[in-house]
Amino acid sequence: MAFESKFKAIDNTLHHDDGCSTALDYVEQSSWVLFLKYFDDLEKTREQAAELEEKTYERIIAGEYQWNEWAMPLDEKGNYDVKRALVGDDLIDFVNQKLFPYLQNFTEKYNVDSIEYKVGIIFTNIKNKISSGYNLRDVIERVDELKFQTAENRHEMTQIYEDRLKQMGNAGRNGGEYYTPRPLIRTIVKSINPQIGEAVYDGACGSAGFLCEAYTYMHEKVTNASEEETLQTKTFYGKELKGLAYIIAMMNMILHGVQSPNIIRTNTLTENLSNITPSEQKNVILANPPFGGSEREEVQQNFPIKSSETAYMFMQHFMRMLKAGGRAGIVIKNTFLSNGDAKLLRKKLLEECNLHTILDLPSGVFTGAGVKTVVLFFTKGEPTEKIWYYQLDKHFTKTQPLTENDLADFLNLQQAKADSENSWTLDVSTLGEDYDLSVKNPHKVEEVDERTPGEIFNSLIKLEHKAEELFEKLGETLWPEDEDDGLFGEYLSEEDEDEDSIDYIVKYRLTEEERREYDDLEKQVIELENKRVGASEEEQNRLRPAIMELFAKMEDITDRYQKDDNSEEDEA
């Protein structure tokens, strides 16, 4: 894909820039350049449409600030004029001292509901971090090669852009706050089924993933210009506190086709629930609010059920913001179902809303987060009588992430709230005073380990010794003494503490997420080796490729930290 290769090249350029140090910087800095190119193509399309109607289109970004003036100046024949192109310090000075101030001034000149104002907000909340004008010139020229004037182009670009937002989710704690897996979002949107004319809201929108997917889903149903106008101006509403997430959300919405997003930067939790009027309430709420945080005591006073947990405050906010008859799909940590400090909130939810569905998700759904979550589906205005549970009983990793197909069975069964091996119904009248909604699949009997701690410890010791024997045997089988030790030989060496050894990398260099993935692959190897013990020669030959494939994946993880002498010389 052209977009993918271009973005990889851009990331490589930014990697060598002193002003950009993380994947978050790469996404942020390439985003504002990408946005200006996309916006220029959008204005060209509008100009062409106006010409066909014999009308005049007045550009929003005009004069020397147009893309083909400062970024990619053209000569009389319409070709790139290299001589006029700014580069080095001249380019950085123009961007920092003229371009950004010009765009920031849009917030003073235009109405808050206009797209010009939204552009001004974006460039008020972002700064150019690219320090080298030569690196910026390289980024501009690569971005200029991307075209956004057809629906196919825009679709491919938004897909790649979502992948880049996922990079932010894998780049560390800050980035992870922005990204919810798109297959999960699409499934929630399909389940809620928002209709044109309904207002969709996310009070903790992050990168606006829910709003973008809802727009894509609803846009397919548009039949006339009036409905398109409704989607553009009166449908999608979001709030976000953090600056980077906010500007990414704005750009993400515009890149997906919403020309003037109704997203504001604010701390949603500072709003007193009693001040929310019926006119502010929305038909549909889709959200994955942050959890594990806390707010000041004065903020907690805005909520009738006091809690220091941000997710529980957001739940109260969403219940208040939902219109009577409105529908919600909320992702929340699974401890909400049973924690004592959420008892009153669960009671309120069951009494005021019909919590008709709980989707239980395994911990691997959110890459790197290591937490279990559930999705609460509820309708406001009637009490809950029965809750239909669905347990997604699959294992997901970074290399085998969640897909929409994994959730297809959930959507099919949810329509009739049917029972299956993974689904069942709970009668709310059977709940105790603690309103415990814990996921307890009646179709699966949990095995109870009745061993004493001493017996468990001895068992672990035996397993460790057995694993060592299996690894030694496998090493002798796969890598004879006269061959290079390779991955396995290095890994087994207990004395080798060289910083480039596999043993050293696994112990000290891998991130927590990578180590978990590496350990999971190692366990799979051991399981397959156990199957080979005593098996026929045919069975052993069948298992060998699977074992080799697992080792290849382990090697992919450690290779990221292997020294590359050639690349270091090139960099020098």
C-alpha cells in the first residue's frame, strides 16, 4: 500500500530528528503536515465543484499559506519549483513564525461552529517539534505524493491513520489512553445501530474512534443532501481533556469526512450533573472512559454517588447525558461488576436503565493494558429484569489481535439473546443486596485446585526441571554442536551476559508487554514439546514446523534489540 510505505519512510525521517523522540511525536508531527495536505486537496475538490456550477469558491487557507505556495510551490507549468521551495532554517522560520500564527488566528476571526475555527483550534493546541528544516522538507515531499481526492484514497488513508493511532496505543502509557481496538468499536456501533437524526456522544473521546466509526456506519445510510448535512453538523459530539488527544480527535474526524467536528476540550467531570438539561442529552452514547485515575474532592461533589474512581464518575455522567429511550455501549473495567465501592452505582444503573447485555472480554483485547474489561449495553428509562451475558473465550496477543470475526458470534446471538456455550441469561431478581454482576458462565465448570501451597510449589519445581530437560533436548536436536548456536544456543547460555545475547535481551531489554508475549510463545513451545515426547515419528515431524514457527516469532521479538553494526555506521 502506497500510504503505508510513505508513512514508514516519514517515521524513519522523524526518528533522526532531534525534536522527535517517540512514536507519539512521529504521529503528532506527521499529522499536522498530513492534515494541511488533506485540507488543500479538499479545497481543490470544492473549487472544481464550484467551477462546474459556475460559482466562485473562496479558499479557507489562502495566499502564501496555501500548500502549493509554501510547502510545494509550483512553476508556471504546474511542476514542483525546487528553486522556490523553502528548506533548512528558512522553512522552520516560516512554519513557526508565520504559518502557525496565521492558522491560530482563525479562532479570533471565525465563528466557533465553522471549520475555520476548528482549524484554528488544532494549530493552537499543537506545536511544530521538527527541528531540522531538511527533515521537514523530506516529510513534506513524501506527504505531497499522497492523494486524497477519491473515496478510495481517503479510505486507504484513514485505515493507515488508524494504524498509526494504534502505534500511539503501543508507545506507552500516554498513547495507550487514546486507542480502543477498532474491531471492538465497530461491533459496539453495529450493536447500538445509531440512526440518522440521532445525536451520538462520547464524553471521553480520546482520538474520536467511536465517533469516526459511528460516522462511517451512519454515512452508508445517507440518501439525500439533508441527511448528509445532519450528519455533518447535528450528530456527533465529543469532549476530551488532554491536548494531544484533542487535536488528534479533531484531525481524525475531519480526515474521516466530518468537516466541522463538534468536539470541545474540557474536563467532562467538572460539570455538575444537576446542571445538565434535557436539551443537552443525547440519543446514543459510545465510550471507553479512562479508569484508575482520580479527581479532586470538589470534582467528586458533582456526583450523587461519591467515588474517587474516574470511570465510576463517567458512568454517572453518561447515565445523566442519555435521553429517555437512549442507548449506550460503554467499555469499563470488569471490577465494576463486583467491587463494593460500585454497589450503589450498579443499583442505580439497574433501577434506571435496562442493562440488557454484558459482553465479557479477555485481557488481551487491549494491547499492552493487561486488564479485563466488559462492555455494558443499556437503554435508559426502564428497570433491568434480565441480563444477557456473552463471554468472549479466546486468547489474543499483539501478533494475534482481536478481529471483527471474533465478535460475529456475539452479534448473531445478541439479536435473540440466545443461550450457547458462551452465553447465558441472568434474572436480576436473583441478585443479592450487593448487586454482584460478576461473569459466571453456568455452562463451564471451574476446576478447583485443592492442593496445598507446598504441593503446588513442589509441582512448579518439577515442571521447571522438566522444561530445562526439554529445552536441552530440543537444542541438541535442532542445532547440532557443529552448527551455529543461533537463537536457542544463546538463550540457553547461563554465563553469557553479553548485552547482545538473547538471554540478556530477554532479561533486561524487553518491555513488559514483549516479555509477556515472549513467555507465552515459550510456553507454547514447551506444550508442543510435551506432545512430541513418546509420539510417533510422523507426529513428531508434524509438530516440528509449528515449533520452528514459534521460535521464529521469539526471534522476531529479540531481533528488535540486536545491534546492527551497519546501521550504526550509516547513522554515524
